[in-house]
Amino acid sequence: MFGRSAPVEIDLGAGDGVYAEARAKREPGTNFVAVERLLGRAKKIAKKAVRNDLVNLKVLRIESWYFIKNLCAPESLAAITLRYPDPWPKRRHQGNRILNRNFAEDAARAVARGGLLKLTTDASEYFEWACREMADSVSWIPDSSWTGEREPTSEFEELFAKEGRELYRRAWRKA
Ligand SMILES: C[S@@+](CC[C@H](N)C(=O)[O-])C[C@H]1O[C@@H](n2cnc3c(N)ncnc32)[C@H](O)[C@@H]1O
């Protein structure tokens, strides 16, 4: 996709691409793939990449879980970012949550040894649930060296910050 060999980071559920654009501008040596299932949002990301000549930012309109499970070569990714994934708070909808134990294993196959899976969310119950799902995987180790402080903001982060919501962040390193 990029015509060059460089570390690849995936932003899953990238929204309008504010975060992916900022990362791609700041880190030209990394290839970024923004994955978004809504066409309107995917188009906005593509426009940001073209307008800013960001040859290191591509967008795919596709389901996150399908992309990670079926389209990523083994050990091909340096990192996966999940920012404010839909929390699906109702018990009967929890099967729709992207970060669950099946995803943990699919992501472990796609991420290279030493690579990161980073989660940021405003949903405390989902955060705790996701941490439990990840703890059951032997492939991932919590990485306290990642605090998220250097992360650029995103449109949902801006929204939640205005509302004064608490944020929860954690990263796991591929064993
Ligand atoms: C709450 S928004 C967060 C957007 C962005 N990450 C941010 O921080 O502003 C969640 C985004 O994930 C997308 N999304 C939800 N489920 C998805 C899936 N299964 N595959 C791809 N995108 C998905 C939604 O369309 C939406 O744009």
C-alpha cells in the first residue's frame, strides 16, 4: 500500500481522522492506516491525507475486526490504536465490542513481537471489562511505560474533554 518498508500502525474506528492526521504529520517515518466503516468519515480522512500530502496515511473503509483477522499479515504491525471504541453498554450488546478475547488473539497474530495495543476510552465499565479480556490472553503484557500523554487528540476526545469526562488509557505489549 505504501510502496516503502516502514513500521505500520493501525487506527481502528478512526472517525474523522483528526488523530491519524496528527500522527502522520508528526511521524513521517511511520505508515498509518486509518480503518473506518462509515463512508462519510472515511472520505474525510482521505481528504485530510490528500490535502496535506500525507503519503504515510491511508484509509480503508472496512470492519475493524475483519481487517485485523483476515487482511493483516502475521507480525506485520508495530501498533494498533483504539480510541473511544463504541462501548455497547447494554449486556445483550456486549458481543459487539471490538476489544474482546477473540480480538486479543487476532491482534496478537497481526502485531509484531514488542508491538503495542493501545486503548483509550471514556467508558469505565468497558475499560475494566477489556482489561479482564486482555488479562486472559498469554500474548499480551500490560505496558505501564505508555501513558498516552504524547498522544494527539481526536474529535471524540475533544467532545468528552468539554463534557469533563474521565478518560481511561492502557497499553499492552505483545509478548
Ligand atoms: C466513538 S467514535 C471514535 C472516533 C475516533 N477514534 C475518535 O477518537 O474521535 C467510534 C468510531 O468507530 C467506528 N466504528 C465502530 N465500529 C466499527 C467497526 N466495527 N469497524 C470500523 N469502524 C468502526 C465508528 O463509525 C466511529 O467513527
